[in-house]
Amino acid sequence: MPVAIRRALLLTFIAACFIISPGRVRLRGESEPPWLDGYRGPAARLIGEAVGDAFAWRRLSVLTDTIGNRLSGTPQLARAIKWAAEEMKRDGLENVHTEKVMVPKWVRGNESAEIIEPARQQIVMLGLGGSVATPPAGLQADVFIVHGFDELDAHPAQVHGRIVLFNVPFTSYGETVRFRSEGASRAARHGAVAMLIRSVGLNGLRLPHTGVLQYSHDAPKIPAAAITTEDADRLERMVGRGGRVVVALKMEAHFDPDAESANVVGEIRGREKPDEIVVVSGHLDSWDVGAGATDDGGGCVVSWEALRIMKKLNLRPRRTVRLVLWTNEENGGRGGLAYRDRHRAELGRHVMMMESDSGVFRPLGFGFTGSDRARQTVTAIATLLSGIAADQIVSNGEGADIGPSAQEGHIATMSLEVDDSRYFLIHHTPADTIDKIDPVEMARCAAAVTVMAYVVADLPERLGE
């Protein structure tokens, strides 16, 4: 391990132990519940183990370097599932098994985009997940640029027979992603032959951002792809100068029959209430570009660390802590749906479900969705993480994979919150590789998840009661 990383991990460990040491007098001590003191010692041990070396980062490097990207239905995802189950058993986790899920198998194939007129220039692109193909020879058409759905709907005659480009600058993922999801069908209703979208992410280094689209049943299916922010702006400048701008698009994308996949499950069984369950999770699948390190290999590994560290330190909570590595989050969500259906009878015994799917950058704390009483409890638990500055509790602790079970079972949910200022620079791009992840920040993420999961699972009373 490089000297700089060892030094940073050591400083993190010292800071954490100093702030949450059982004997330290806290300024906020009078407002904290008496039961919290009993968890200062275990929390210090858990944090110390998590930040003591770069184990989490090294495990992620094995996943991303030797297996790589893991799109649903691919041999790479199947290898990752097998590897994860074997590694969980080596860690000594209990009840390790896989749970079958049938997933969509979308195949990208060869693809390209090129400006034909006024002069030939390559466009950097990625087809959107679920897109249909162009005709075998490709297609060519004039480009018509819009900046939103209102502008599109106001010019139906100009859209017909053209390639529509949504050049919508990124504001937030929730606001901008709707153009990726809905744009193809909205353009097709007006007769567009294809759709291009400015990548849903931050500007930078001519990287295209893929992601799933959703075709509507009442519109033709047309090919759709993301292009880089630089190329989107170049096309806009060219169109703005007048004259004809023609783009050639060629895509071989198609669906094969659904493929067999699986969620991977492992547990630390509770010592007193093993039938009550706290879930920690991340999704093992990724897009077929990059290595799926940030989205979401890192989330899988830091969630996994919670159980590995409890096992290593022989800290067995009252309730069962269950690790779930989901399949098919990116282009179908079938892993989360399959878990809900398979475990429907025990959803009422789920105490809390946590998902980490925002990267493993500097941890800030957690999002939380649940009762006010439960929020007070997790807010108190989070103070144990002040030494690593991960003690914030904010609203909206949802996750795509835990959502189906949480909604049906009325289960409290949490999400790991991090400084995501770099996340959407590499999100769904070829640049989602492990070199973008700081081992020290990742270790702190693992510490935060471990402490929160352990204490929630070990509380004398069920969370929120």
C-alpha cells in the first residue's frame, strides 16, 4: 500500500477514536439518549477496522480489474455473481446463496455517429440502453435541435424526417434524465427518425454517458443515443450558422431472450432476534462501458464490508444483518422486484433497508425515509460517526432496488450520502474505473455503513418503536 494512503488511513483512525472514545466528554452529551453510550466502544472498533487499511478498495479492484463491466445477461455479470458468493463464504458469512432472477439481455453491437455535411467529422456517442437498431446500412438525416419538450412540440413540421437532438444542459439528474428517458418517444410522435441527447452528466473530456430509455406504447420506436456535451454544442454552433447539418447514425442494438441471473445474499445471523432483518445493499450489475467501479461496485463492497467487519470482530447484533447484491438495477430493476416477491412473507420483519448507489466518495451521512421516532434514533446513531464527518441525516433515503420491498412492507429506508460532486462526471461512461476512487474515502464509507447497520440491528427495541 502506498505510504500516502497508509498515512491517511492512520490519521482517519486516530481522529475517529479520539472523537467517539467511550470516555470522552461530549458537548452534546446531555441531549443524547443514554443507550448511545453503550455503542461508543463497538463503534470505535468497527470504524478502526474499516479505516485501518484499504481492504475495501483492494476487493473492488479485483472485481473491476479482473471481471470488468457487468451488463445484465452477460458472462461478466455471471462471473461477478459467482465470485461474490465464493468470497462471501471465504469471509465466513452465513446463509450465503444466490436467488434466481430472469433479466433482460440488451446487446449494444457496433455503433457510430458521424457528421456528413458540411464536412465529415466523427461524433463520440453511446447508444442508450434498450434502444432499437437503425436499418442495417444506417440512416442519414438533417439535425433539428431543441432545448426541451415545449420547443419540440412547437415545431412538429420541422421535426418530421429529422434526427432530433435534445441539447439540454445538465442541472440535476432528476430534472435532466427525463429527456433521456422520454425523448425518443416524444420525438417519434412528430415523425423524427432518430433521437440524440446531450449526455446527462457534467461537462468533461468528451465523455458520452449512456443510460436506459423508456419507449411509450403509443409511439414508433426510433434509435436513440447519447453524445458528448462537446459534440452537442458543436452541432448547435453549426446549425446556428445556417446551412445544412446532416448526421449519419448506425446502431446494431437489439434484445436477445431474457437471461438467467441472480441476486447474491449473505448474512450475519442475529443472536437474539434472527427473524428480524436489517438489509444493506448495492447493485452488482453495471453498464457495458467503464468498469462499474463507482456505479455500483463500490456500493456493493462497502455494504459487504459491514458484515465482513462484524464477523472479523465477533460483533454479532441482536438482529440479522443481510447483505444483498442486486442484479439488473441499470436496465430493468428486476432484482429488486424479485426480492420483494420472494421475501413477501417476511417483509413485515424487515426493520430497515439500506442501499448504497451514489458512489463511494467522501461520506457525509445518510438519507432516511421513515417515522419521526425512527429518524430521531438514526440521528443519534449518526453522532457516532462524527469522527469521520459522516454524521448528517437528511431526507429521502430511497433506493431503486429497495423501493419495491420498502413500499409494500412499509419499511424504513436509508441511503449512503456522499460528496457526489464528481459522480455525474463519470456516471455511465467509459471513465467509471477504480482509479477515480480514493481508498481513504471508500474506507470511511465502509465505516459509516458498518456502524449504522450494526447499531440499528442491535438496538434493544426495533427501530421506530
